[in-house]
Amino acid sequence: MKSYPYSEGIKELRAGNFENAQRLVEQAKQQGDATVEELQAMAFAMDGHNQRGFATELLQEALKRQPSAAEPACVLAMFHLEKQEDAQAAELLKPALEAAPDHPKANLCMAMALAKTEAAKARTHLAKAAKDTDPDVRQQAEALDKVLAEHEPR
């Protein structure tokens, strides 16, 4: 069920009223009735409005509610990878991969997190990501595999 403050927050954000949107989403978060999907959607919207800190908080809240949720784990892991925080990214992804070992995007993100330190494990995750039906995920997996091959031949 969609929470009223969340729905209103989305409307406010679309209208350009960031402060009201943030207040309403914070209210939904505190009430605990926003779903993981709602928190993730708002995080994307906030990040799109250059509010990375608030987006991060929303993704963390989503993972508190459902630690094995792959999508928020992947997004939050990418935020960590952007800051060269590979170990933190890998830790975030573990519950998602334990729950869904073949999740292509989670495997791709884990491969990115392990690429610098554990190339063999990264390749194992890349093999799973390369099976995805999404051509973008497959392309990213192939590109990372080429980079790994250049730096650490099989």
C-alpha cells in the first residue's frame, strides 16, 4: 500500500518543491509505512535532484527493512564504488546475493566491487551477470571482463 506522505512527497518533488518533498518523505520513513520500492523510487528522484545524501539515507532505510533487496543494494553499492569504497560495496551486496545468487545486476555490482582485489571471484560473478537478458548488463559484464583480462590474464 502506498503511503500518503510518500505519494504527496513525489508530487511535491515533481512540482519542484524539494523542501516539502523531503519533509513528507521523512514523515513516511518515520511512520514506517513506505515500502522498499517507494523508498527506492524516492531515492532515485532525490539523487536526480542532486540530493545524494538524502538518497543514500532512503536506500539505507530500504535495506534496513529488507536487507536482501537487490535493487537498493546495487544502487547503494554503486554509490560506494564511485568513492572507491569497494569493501563496503561488497558487504552491502552479500545479503542480496545470498537471497538471489543468480541476480544479474547484483552479480555485476559484486564483480565491480571485487575486481581490484579478487579477480577470480569477480569473474565468477561476471559469468552470472553475462547471462542476463538486459543487453546493458551483459555489455557492462563483457567490458569488465576485458579489463580484468588485461590486468590479470586467466
